[in-house]
Amino acid sequence: MTPTKDERRVLESVIGKEVHYIEALVNDGANIPIDVDVGSYEIHLPPWYDEEKFKRGQQFFQENLSAVVTAGFCGLISVLAIPSILEVLIFTQQSSTTTTAYKRYVLTVLHTLNWYFEELRPGSKSWKSLEYVRRIHTVSGKRANAKDSRMLVSQKDVAITQFGFVGYVVLSHRKLGVQYSREGMEGFIHLWRTIGFMLGLEDRFNLCTDELNASYQRMMLVNDHFMRPGLQNPSAEFTHMTRAMIDGMWCYSTLLEYDAFMFLTRRLSSVPGHYYWSVEPRDGTRPVYKDLGWFSRVMLFVLMTIHEVLLNITVLRLYSNWMFRFNTNVVNKYFPVLAMVKHGLRKAYVKIVY
């Protein structure tokens, strides 16, 4: 989100209030687990929950489905650049190969779609989904910590994972083709503030707050301190895990091409050299995309055209949103032919089991 002059003045006043957020996240949040045990919590709505605003956030997603889903894929890539998160994921051994990554990330898509489309009330699909995800986080963190006391699913790591779903939508909506409105963005932030709370995030670590500008500033700080540095200096394990994710999920969306999506992700985090259009400001570095292979450059051009041109045209945006829902609810649910070829008949079908 590029702020106007008036918004910039407000942001400057917010910076001083929010700069402590990173300090708290690093000094306290990194050492506090989400939950110690699966029996130590009871999922419930936060006291500040606003049903109307939450549904406004769901509507904002549904109107910008294609753009937000792409932001989520890029967000998952960036989250894997955080060593403490990557270590736990590697330990679980559930996303290190193309086939296990396919199952894990299709389940991630299905869970988040529940949160975006279903009513949030006790017993609903959305509620059961949040209970399941929180339980999995707790179990994974407990097992990892039992093997190595340095590994845990912490408040910091869940806040950074939250960024993967909401951060790029807020910070880079123009690069994604998200149709911005203040009311819609406030609803979207409230939705993720609520989800963060229900997944165990304390309010002081929650990336999303009750103020748009404060939330924006927290996301800028997380991007500056964690995402951009991690993406600039990735580990070998990061490369392996992200390749497994993108190669595994290709059969879910054939637009997924490794080098193109890595460029897109780094561009959203403003990594030097990751500019594309001739009108963009230059940072003195050689444009990275010129070093990509011809196929990656073609796929990158397709992605850039979709998100920065076509999704700004209402009828094409509606068609793209419909196509994603059709592919998810019909093709990939009942006839996942590409997944059958790549992963085998049995493993091609993925569904949520609460």
C-alpha cells in the first residue's frame, strides 16, 4: 500500500509507537510457545470480535480471490526463509518432498478457504478448522521441543506466519492487482487479527491491530527485519523446501514456476534488483529477471500481466476468481488428473479430516 501524504504523516506518528513491536517479538515472542499442551487452551472468539467487520474481510477476499491467493503462495515462500520456522517444518518431515509438500499445502489452501468463506461460529467448518490447525501447531511444537529445546512453535513464528497470509496484501496490493478500499482492508485485517487470536497469538504479538496504520507499520517492520533479509540470503534448506512446495503444487496451479515465483516473492518484499517495469524506480542493481531462463521469463511476464494489468479489469478479475473456485471445488476435488500423474492416484486426492 503506497500511502498518500496525509497517510504518511499519520504513519510517521505511528512509527514511534510500533517500533517496540519487533523488540517484543524478538526478545519475548521468540521464547513463548503458542500452547504448552493441547489441553491447555479452549478456542473462543476474542472480546473485540466484530462480526460485521469480519464478514467485510471475507467479502474483500472473495472480490480479490486470485490476487490474495497468489499473495498467500508468495507469503508461504517468504515464511520458509525464517530459520526457526524452517527447522520445525523440516523436523515434521511433512513437506520435504514434492508429494508430501503437495498434500500439506493443498490442506493449507483448503483450511484458509474455510476461514474466508464459512461462518465463524462454534461447530462450523471454519471453527473446526481453526481448532485443528491450533492443535497441530501445539503437537508439532511439543515434539520438536522434546528433541531440541531450541525448537518450538513460538508467538514470534506464528506472527511471522500470519504475515505470510496478510502482509503482502496490505503492503503490496497494487503489485498484486488487489482492488483497494479502506473499509475492505480494515475488514481483512480484522479477519486475520481474529484468526491470529484464535490460533493462540497474544494481542501484543498479533501483527494485526484495531488500527489500519498501526497494522501497516507492524507489517513493514516484519518485512524489513525478517522477510527481506531472509529472502536475500536463503539457505540450501530453504531452496530445497521451496522447490518441493512449488514443484509439488504445480499440478494444483500450472502458473507455479520456481524462478518466476521466487522473483515475484522477492519483488513483493522489495529485495534489491527485483524490479520489472521500465517506469519503476531503479536501485542501481542489474534487474534480476534478465538472468532468468527464457521459460521463467515467459512465466514471469504472464504473472506480471495478470496481476498488474488483467486483474484491474472487473470482468477478467471475476472470471479469474471463478476459475480458481471451479478448479478447487470441482477439478482438483473430483478430477485431479495432473496430481494423479505426478503423485499417484491415491495421493492425488486431498481432503480435510478434523
